[in-house]
Amino acid sequence: MSNGDLLKAAEDASYDLLITTDQNLRYQQNLTGRTLAILVLPTTRWPVIKQHVTEIAEAVGSIQAGQFRELTLAPSN
């Protein structure tokens, strides 16, 4: 499924949020007028994501309909 088709299908199914690691999505798709919130993570690496679960959960909890947000995850020690 192409990104455009995926976004449309998610909105048609009344999803509220799409979480992706596609950092080019905003340049490949017209996001104007979308009702779906889109959260972009900077990596697909589970060890990195796992270290930032709290930060990701806060972003999920605060993102609004139609909003596009890219997270930058600070390196952990």
C-alpha cells in the first residue's frame, strides 16, 4: 500500500494516530487538511525506542488531530 493510500485508509477507518519512522512522509504527501495525527519516530531500532517509551507515550498522549510531529530522541547513557 502506498503512503497516500495508507493515510486515506487510516482516516476512513477513523484512526486517530499514525506512528511511523518514514522521515520523508511530510515531503512525499500533502498533509494539509488531514484529520489523522502523525507521529514520526527517528529510528526503527527497538533498543533505542525502548529507552524512550515515556517520551513517546507523552507525545502520543498530547498530539492533536491533524497534527504532524517528528520526535528527536536524545541519546541515553
